[in-house]
Amino acid sequence: MVKSIKIQFALILFAATCFVIHSFSYIEFIGEEKFLPVRILFYFIMISSVFNAGLVTQKYIHSRKKKRSSALS
């Protein structure tokens, strides 16, 4: 596990972006429903990775505010 919050923040944002791009690249409005379970799995992974990226973003912003407030004191 990566200890630095900045590196962890960057890696999770990169992974979430990759999952979003991968999931949306398989959208077909007409075509075969051949790989439907795999697409559904990747949509759930995409949703969870974006949710996780939001949590890490909140943690990163909170840690920056904490450092900034302790530096001002």
C-alpha cells in the first residue's frame, strides 16, 4: 500500500478514469448482447472506483486543510 496520500490520490484517480473510459467504450446501441455479464461487471467496478476516488479526494482535501491550519497556528 502506498503511504503518501498524494500518490494514492493520483493512482486512484487514474484507475477510476481508466475504468470509466473502458466501460463507456463498450456501449453499443445496436448489436449483440453477447458479453452482457462482463459489461455489467465493469459498470459496477466503474461505479465503485469512482466512489472510492471521491472518498480519497475528500481525504486528500481534508489532509491539506489540516496541514494548512497547523502551519498558520
